[in-house]
Amino acid sequence: MRINLLARAEIEMDESAFYYDSQSIGLGSNFLSEVEHICGLISRNPKRFPKNFDGFREAPMRRFPFLIIYKIDKNDLYVTSVFHTRRNPSNKPK
């Protein structure tokens, strides 16, 4: 399935990668590589990760405290957020 990153997710991903690179050179690239890896898992098996109560699916990253939040729509996947799990959970996008 094709993955579409919504603007919010793209901004969150870019800002997070920039932050991690500012902490340690190369860490931002590692973050982006893990996002790409998780998106690949999602693309190959979109129903692998459980739905939350709003009907979105949440794929956890292993090395970084983030969730890739996405929705399945026919033959497309929409990543709505690259959500930092230490943020207030009530701010999770819908």
C-alpha cells in the first residue's frame, strides 16, 4: 500500500530529526531511518498494529519514544502524526 505523510506528520518528523541531530550528529538520520523502517512495516501489513479508540492505528518506534499514527483508507495509508509519547496524550491528533 502507498503511504502518504500528512503535513503535520512531516513537520513533526522533520522537527524531531533536527532536534536529535542537534543533540548528537547522525542521531537525526537514525531517527529518520527508523521512521522509514516502521513505515515499511505498515505498508507491507497495514493491519499489523492495533486500532485506538478513534479508529487510528499506532505503530511504536523501538529506539525513540514515538508512535507513528496512521489511518487506512481503501488502498492508501495516511500517516497523520509522528507523535512523541512524552507529550500530553490528550494532544494526540485525530
